Amino acid sequence: MPFSTRSFRPSPVRAGAFVLAVGRRVFVSRSEDGPIRVTLTDDAGTNALATLADGHEVEILAWRPRGSGTRYHVRSTREGLEGWVAVGNLRRLAVAPSVSAPSPTVSAPPRARESGYSGRRFGQRAH
């Protein structure tokens, strides 16, 4: 059986995209201009099953990549509601990051303490 001359190249990850592991707990995130509640749908994404409020904790049960975007099967940790949501409706943090929050200031790294320099170079033995 001959070997293929084609090399395997993984598909590129879009900027800002992230991957969430099955079993991980994350939080429902509404879209920027969307409603406060996110709709859980069936597997096909056509029928609404329930809605969850922004910030609601869910556990990831499965995921499915799609051309239009990855979808995750989630279960509410409080009510046990299950359904599928788009990756854009999930976030890792309980509270959505504020767009207008000031950026943290960068401070100088801490200075090392005096080490009691002995005058030896690395690898030299003391006499």
C-alpha cells in the first residue's frame, strides 16, 4: 500500500476562537446586541427547548463542529435543562468582561535579592 504524499494540515483556528472541553463548567453568554436570555435548541438547531439567563452555569456534555460555528450540548447545573448552543453563547468567566474597564497597569518586575555573590563563575569550584 503506497503512502500518500499529501501532508496533514490541521484547520486554522480563527482569532478569538476557543475550545471548551466536555465536562467543563462554563457560563451562558448573551451576544452583544442580543436578548438577555439564550435559547437552548434541539440537535438540529431548529426547535427551541428552553432559555437560560446570561451568566447561568452549564456543563458541557458534547460538542459538534459546524461550518457556521461550533455548537455545544450543555446541561444547566441548577435546573438540569439540556440543549444545544453556539460557541458564541458561552464564556469561561461568571461575569462578562467589561469593554470599558480600564486596562491594568504594568508594574516593573520585582528585583532579585542579593545572592551573596562569591566571585565564582558557573561551574567553577570553590578553593
